Amino acid sequence: MSIPVLLPITLTAAIVVMILAWAVHLRLGKASVVDAFWGPGFAVIAWLSIGLVQGPPARQTLLALLVTVWAVRLAFHVSRRNRGKPEDPRYAAMRAKHPETFWIRSLPLVFLLQAVIMWLVSLPVQIGMRGALTESFGLLEWAGLLLWGFGFFWEAVGDEQLYRFKSKPENKGRILDRGLWRYTRHPNYFGETVMWWSLWIIACAAPGGWLSFIGPLLLTLLLLKVSGVSLTEQTMRRSHSDLDEYKSRVSPFLPWPPKEPSS
């Protein structure tokens, strides 16, 4: 199956996943459930692409497995983090603004929007499935695999360190500046960005795979300017008076040795 035929099918699959998430949201009354469906949606796209596109089995399996490992870990982390907590403030504000119609407004504004973003970000996985059936596992696949492991370490360890820090009552109102959080204010977002660029490197081994840079570029922009770094630090400012001091010491995104505390 050609890529122009595959893409509408995977877009439909992403929409179906998010409509299912929307139905769960209606049942539970929390739009935050969309976060738990984010990772698994990528896994659905990856395995569906394997089933529909002829290509080298080694690269296809590598892409699908890497996405699945990332998706399972992320879904577990998000579900554990959100268990027993109120709705995400972003969605709660939207619900408060339109209390009578949010249930239907949320479908296009939250769930279907994320379906389209998911589909675009996953372009390296979809296009990377192409190639000659006899194509061997080459330098790009090895380079991407190693870089993916590096990114996965930063995201998974960063998330775990933050979860354990926040689970202790004595840390309420404090900022985590130990472990990986000494070197970047957002090790989890840094790691996720690295992982998606590593998948793009693997996809470059496929015909026209380099064109899928749109996916990791979009994710990088979203994490830096919209829903990641920017939004997180806006939220932190409301409850952490020492945020500016922390920002003066710790790199905003790329890992770097911390500066000495200002006097």
C-alpha cells in the first residue's frame, strides 16, 4: 500500500481512538483522560502501518516496538499521576466557561485536535515503514536506536523522579532540582523530543523518509512553546515564589551543568 493511501487510514484510526477517549470522558466527567490515550494512539498507528505497508521487516518491527514501549510507559505514568486528582486546570477552565456545552465542544477542541496532532507527529513511523523487503538493518537504524535509548532514559527517569518527589507531602511548594532536574528544568520533555527525532533518523532510511521531519518538528514546537515548557512554567509561577531563582541556575531545556546559586 502506498503512503497516500495509508495516511487517510491512519488518520481515521487516530480519530477513532480519540472518539473512544471522548466517550470515556463523558462517562468519567474528566477530559484529562485524553492524556492516557495519547501514547496508545501512536501504538495503534504504528502496528496498523505494519499491517498495511510492505517494507523491510527489521525496520518496521523496530519502529513499532520503540513506539509501543514509549506508549505503554507513558500511559502507565499518566494514569498513575492523574489517579484520584481533579480535572486538568486547562480543561476545567474550558468546562467552566461553557458548562452546558463543553461535553460536545470538547470533541473537536480537545479530542479530535489531538487526533490530528498525533497523526502528524507519527509521520516518521508511518513513512519509515517503506522500503525494499530485502533491505538490511543499517547505520541509520542503529544510530536512531541508540539515540532513542538516550531520550527514553531522560524522559522515563525524569518522570519517575518528579513523581516520587511530588508524592512526599514535605515537598509541597518546593521545586525539584536534584537528579536529572539539576541539568534541565524539563528532562522529560527533552527526552521525548530526542526520541521522536531519533525515530525520524530511522525513517530517513526509507524512500522519502526525510520528509517526515514535520512530525518531530511539530512536537518540538508544541513542547517548547505551547503545552510543555511554556505552560508548565506558567503554572509553576502561581505556586513557586522561587521559580526565578531556579530558572537562573538550571538550563531551560537542553541538559547543562547548573550554575552556582545567586547570592
